[in-house]
Amino acid sequence: MYILMKKIKGPSVFTSYTPGSVITGYGVAKVLESGHPNFKKGNLVWGITGWEEYSLITTPEEDLFKIDHTDVPLSYYTGILGNS
């Protein structure tokens, strides 16, 4: 995340964060409401999320994966389990 806090000049794959905007990155979340058939209320998911209290995710099939195994700490999904 540190690299994205610097001003990035010229063409790049990355863009700098805009002050006041939500930071995005890997996160674990609980589904509170869903209109998507693969994600039900109460499901735990991991993937690219906004680092905020609540997020509206409009493309869950591209950004999120359902957590089926809760016998490990959920933080593992942002690290060793989330990169597979």
C-alpha cells in the first residue's frame, strides 16, 4: 500500500490514492445483503474490498471468493490462503 501513497508519474499499471478516497485491497467481509445467487446473507467472503465499515460490491464474481473453511483464522485469507 505504501507505493500507492506516493505520486506515480507517467503511464503505470498502478494509480496513486486520492486523499479522502477509500483504500482498497484484500479483505475479509460478511455478506449483509445480496442479490447474487452465489452469495447469501451471512456468508463470509474474501477478495478485493474497500477498507471501510460497509462496502457496496457490484461485481462480486470478479472480486470475491466465498470462504468455506472457517477452521483457520480469517486473517489468513488476506495472506497465505488468499494468494492461491
